[in-house]
Amino acid sequence: MKLFKRALFYLLLTIGAIAFIYPFYWMITASLAPENEISNLALFPSSVSLNSYSQMVDKIPIGRALLNSIFVASSITLGVLVFGSMVGYALSRLEFKGRNLIFYVIIFTMTLPFQITLIPNYIIMVKLGWVDTYLALIVPYLMNALAIIMFRQYFQSIPKDLIDAARIDGCGELRIIFTILWPNSLPAIVTIGIITFMASWNEVLWPLIVIRDESLMTMPQLVTLFSVGGRAESQLGVKLASAVMLALPIIITYMFFQKYFIQSMASTGLKE
């Protein structure tokens, strides 16, 4: 009976995995298949061709958009890690009035959809003259509530004696964060980095509002305009090729860092 339950459990997991993986697998194979075979939903194309990818490269500056996305997503991720760890450290280890109130306000901001602050943020970008610049894509995302909360919770799990010892040795607060706490918080750093990188990489709405110069467009923005703007000329293979190029960096990043991601998800809890 126990063997039967285990077999049934793994069977359900396998079916669930196939249901999630198949759309990505089909997207990749369809982008390599001839245009007239895409609608067949075949597991294997009759022939493999890079024609869709070559047409995509000819129609849009995908290489420049890739570099833009890497630069923007990496800058945002680095900023979130630095500023999020600083705020998280202050909320977890420094004593000051209103600390808990600030923490609860930060939690409350997570319930507000981004669309509520869309117009005020855009007005600020216009006033600062940042429209059609990288600053408009990066600066509004440098503070992240989820990163602050995760750093706060993870720093609370690190023994206070370690921090006190560093202070006795003459370390300042910034040195404690980046030379003492960061090396002991690798799972949290990797998890926050992956989540932030994925979110900033996939962002479409904000770039569509603040960026009009094609040389500054990120990949999601360019692929969206390419797919719905008519430049793909109703060729599904070309659209799928652009989608594959958009998803590939995220898949590769997660494959390399999934161990730390799972470890942090399992070990980091929301505790007082």
C-alpha cells in the first residue's frame, strides 16, 4: 500500500511537471520548425531551421535590446541588494523609535498595485527630465519591499554576538553589513537577486511608458511592440523566436542558482 501511494504521488508530480514544461518545450521546437508546421503542435519538427531567428534579427535590434535588459536588470538587482540589506539591517538590529511602524508600513506597501503609483512616478520622471533615459528604468525600482523584509528576517536569524564582536573590533555598520552579514546570508542574497532580476527583466508596462527611443528599449518592451505592432508580419515562428530569446536568460540564471533559491525559501521565515 505504501509503495502504491508513493508511485501515485510521483505519477502526479510527473504529470504536473509535464504540464508546466510542455509549453516551453513546444515554444522552443516551434521556433525551430517550418512556419507551416507550427500549428500541428508536434513534439518534434520534421526539420530544424534557424530561419525564424534570422528574420527576427533582421527585423528588430534584438542584440541591443538584450544588452539594455542585462544592464537595467543587473543595475536594479545590485541596487536592491545594497539598499535592501541596509534597510533590512536597520530594521532588524538597530534600536530606534518607530522601527516596527516603519516595518509594517513597508509590508502595507506590498498590497498596493504598481498601477496606483504609475502616474505620480511618470510625472516625477518628466519633471526630472529622465524620460528616454536609463535612469527612468532603474531608479524607481531600487527600493524593494520584499527584499527589505527578507533581509530583515534573515539577519534576525544570525547570532547577535557575531555583530557585537564586530563592533568591539571597530567595524562600522556598513562594514558589518557587507563583510560580516553578506557572507553569512548567501542563500537570501541569491534568492532576492533571482526574484529581483526576473521581475525587472520581465517588466513591460513601465518601459512602454517612459521609453520611446528604440536604442534604449529593453527586450520585453521590444518583443511586445514587435509581436503586436505588426513588424512580425503575422509570422508565428518569428514571434516564438523572440519569446525564446526573452525567456532564455531567466532560465539559465535559475538553473545555476536554484540550489540557493530553494535553500533560502526553506530556511527563511517571517518571524518576529
